[in-house]
Amino acid sequence: MKANPLFTLESYGQSIWMDFLKRSVIYSGELQRLIQDDGISGITSNPSIFEKAIAESHDYDDAITSLSRSGKSVDEIYQALTIEDIQNTADLFRSTYDRLDGKDGFVSLEVSPKLAHDTAGTIEQARILWKNVNRPNLMVKVPGTPEGIPAIRQLLGEGININITLLFGLPRYREVIEAFLSGLETLSANGKSLERIASVASFFLSRIDVLIDPILEKQIQSGGAPAEMAAKLHGQVAIASAKLAYQIYKEVFNGKRFARLAQKGARVQRLLWASTSTKNPAYLDVKYVEALIGPQTINTLPMETIDAYADHGQPAQDTLENDLTGARQVLDQLPQAGINLDSVTQQLEDEGVEKFNKAFEQLMISIQNKRDAALKGPDRSGK
């Protein structure tokens, strides 16, 4: 029987988290099996995941009925459902967290996407989530928008674990690292321990290629020299961005500023690769796993990609370090193809916020409909 490639990734220093969650997975034992059999060491959630879990299944119907009949509002129902799921999931990962001395075993819960451009609102809700979930292996997800950056700095400075989400561009990543370092410096200046504070910076990758590839495909079809260059760039931009992000990570966390924090017990802010399912059927289904292997990184995968990699993954050590010259050339050549990567990543950030907002709104509508049905329908005694 061949070794599970997912465990090989773990031996290379990369954690595999699951980008999926619903109640039946928690209570059926499936999540525990994934932890034991596939080495899954954390979970990420977002409004789209909860919309699919709550609106498109019956897992939550009884709980919604009970909460509705006890007088809870739609928002209170949402908070109760998600916090219970995250608490129970965090408890399943607690043994991982304890075994690794707080280095892994985290579960992420996102602030409302409606707060993506509201610094004060993000800070307030993140504090509430941190208090209500009350688990040391929680990470509160905050988007890496311009308004999110000061919230990230403030929350880390208060000792709250933060997962920075919706990262697409390298300049914004540098802002995120700066917020992380500043937050830890504040925490230290206030006499608080740095030893258990944890943070990840989540780069969304496949969406970059989804937006850029069609532009390049038009150039390929036109023929000539531009087509030749476009063909070399096609499907390469996301992975090139990730490789250069990893070089920024190494530069900063091997630097003197972080060294001073490390002496006080600080741990690095790990890079997390998100949006790593393959959207283009012409690409290998594990494209965004094979090329992104490196120490102190995380790849968060949907179930279909976890299954695919367990079946036919071919892990190799430190693939993030392969052909860095080529990665730089990819990004350097984009302007010649008429593509401004900063504009692309800003568009993706805006679209990401909008996508999560739509999912959140649809989720609220679904809960409202189920709440209305519960209040109109008979109770369990048939009355």
C-alpha cells in the first residue's frame, strides 16, 4: 500500500488544512477520520462555505427551528450556528494544537464580509468572535483590504490570532507583514507573551489565472510574437506570484526586526495558499498543490482536491524554490502583454469581497425562510 502523499507534504514542513465545513462532517466522524488518515491539521471557513452548508443541506434545520421558536433573530441564529460549529471543530483539532505546542491545529471563522471596508466594525466583531468561541486554536479571518490592515494590526496587538484573507497582490502582502510585526511589537510593549500568538496570510491563487488566462488566450489566437510570449505566461501567473511571495516571507522572517521578536517567543506568520482547486479542466487537478510545497506553509484544500492529492499526488521537496528566475520573468513580462498585475489583484480583491457579501446575503435569506417556516409550522407535539 503506497504512502499517503498528504503525509509526505507534512514531512516536508507543509500543513494541509481543509477548506470546507458542515455539521454532518463534524458529527459523523468524517472530520476525525480526515485528521487521522489524511493528516488534516486545520480548517478554513468563509461565508460561501457556510452558505452552502446551511442553505443547501438539512444539517441545521432542527437547530434553526429550535432557535427560531426561542425568539432568536436571523443574525442571532447565524451566530449561534457558526460559533457552535467552530467550537466543536476546534475541539476536534485541540489534540493537534496541544501535540504541536500551538504551532498548528487552527480553525478559522470570518468576520462579516459587510465589514470589509469598516475598520472599527471589524475590530469590534473580531473581539466578540474571539470571546464567544473561546478556543485558543481559533483564528479570526480579516480581509486584507486597506481598511482591514489597521484592524489586523490592532487585533494582533491584543493577542487575537488572525488569518488575513483575500490576499492577491505582493504589495498588499508586504502591508500585511508590516501589520503583523507592528501588532506583535505592540503586544510585547504591553508586557504580553508572544509565544502563542498565531497568524497566517492567505493568498488566493487560482482566481488570478482565471482572470488573466482568457486575456492571454486571445493573444495566443492572434498569432505572431505576442502569441508566443502569451503562451509562456498562460497558467503561470498565480504560481509565480506565490513563489515570489515566499521569497518576501523568507526575507522578512530571516531579518533583524523579526529576530528581536523571535527572541521573545514569536512565531512566523505562515503563508497559506487558498483557492487552490483547479478551475481550468485543462490543468492538472493538483496543479496548485504540487508547485507550492515549502516549509512553514499551509495549503487549504476543498474535499475534491484532498481526495485527488491522496490518490495521485507526487510531492517533491521545496517546489516553491524551483525556477525563481522564471517566476520573476513571468511577472516582469505581464506589462508587455498589456496586463497590469496590480490592477488585476485589486479587481480580484473587490470581486472577492462582493462574492462573499452575496453568499452572506443569500445565507441570511435562507435562514430567514427556514425561520419563517419554523414559526408557521407545528411544533414537535403537533400543535
